[in-house]
Amino acid sequence: RPPDPLGIPVIAAPLPDYSGLKTTIMLRNLPANLQERGLRVVLASRGFEGKYDALHVPQDVRSGCNRGYAYINFVNHQYYREAEVALQG
């Protein structure tokens, strides 16, 4: 293995295999005027408050509108599955 350029020893531990345990969902076809705060309200009204740890709603800088999609990372696979069912079309 090549030496670390900063001289810091690198210790690598094997990562767990999470391939079958999805936690991030992508929502598509969001209304253009829906902002992150509004999506948080929608999620809370559906019982998902506190069940996710990251939410990203990309915004168009010029228009201030979202780009029509968002990503939500749930804290575990079970909440992901619940959202997958609750947020379908």
C-alpha cells in the first residue's frame, strides 16, 4: 500500500454490507413551489417526523423553485419501507 501523503497511518475496517437495506428514497414530480419546510410538514402529517435524518430538496437558483425531486434518508430500513408505501403516487 502506498504511504499516506500526510504521514498519518490509515486503518481501514471492513464496511457492513448494507446493499439489501435501503434507507434513502427519491421523491419525484414535486410541485414546483414546494420548499423543504413544506415537505417537512407533509412528512410530519404522514407520521414521519423524527424518522429521517437527512432531507434534500434541490432548488433552482434563478426561479427559487425546487427542481421537481427530493431525497430523504430514513434512520432505518423499516421507516424507508413505510415511506415507500405511504408516499406512492
